[in-house]
Amino acid sequence: MSVSAPTPIVFHVPHDSTFIPPEVRDQFLLNDADLQTELRLMTDHFTHALFCEGVDAAQVVRAPVSRLVVDVERFPVDADEPMAAVGMGAVYTATSSLQPLRRPISPSEREALLHA
């Protein structure tokens, strides 16, 4: 009889961040109060606390920025991402109520967001 080590578990927590880096804040059309409201609506609050309490940090994959900056669970090419049709591809352009979220960004700005 052989004894095997337990299978490691990785916890993926992609949408709990509310951080918007200051260097990309100018991309967003919302004033500070409206942006805070959108963050409240679009963030999976407390998921890290609920599911990763006491878990070794090496087992947790956590997005460093809000999904409003870049959504790490979306396909990077809008043509491949169904949610891009409503402004919620990898780089969101619409709010939860489908209003404009950010100004048009250049291809280099988009690439920087995807590779940050």
C-alpha cells in the first residue's frame, strides 16, 4: 500500500480587489463617488476572507487590481470574449448598468493593462 501526498489546492480569487492604480484613473469617466459605487457593485467582496482564511499565500491566485481595470477571467481578444459585446471584455468599457465606464484607450494602453 502506498501513501500519496494530498493534492494541492489552488484558490482563484479574481474579483475581490477594489484597487485602481493612480496611473490609470484618468481612463475612467466616472467621478470618484460613482466609481466607488461601481466598485461596490462589481467587486466580489470578502471572497478572500471567506475562502482563503488560513490558507498559505502560495496557494492563492489573486488579481492585484479591480476587474474594472482588467478582468483576468476574460479572453484577451474581444472577438473571442462574448461579454465584450456589452463592454465587459478583458478591458471593461461599460458599467454594470451598461453606461460608459472609460474613455477610448489606445492599443498600447490596452496592451499595458493586459500585461501588467
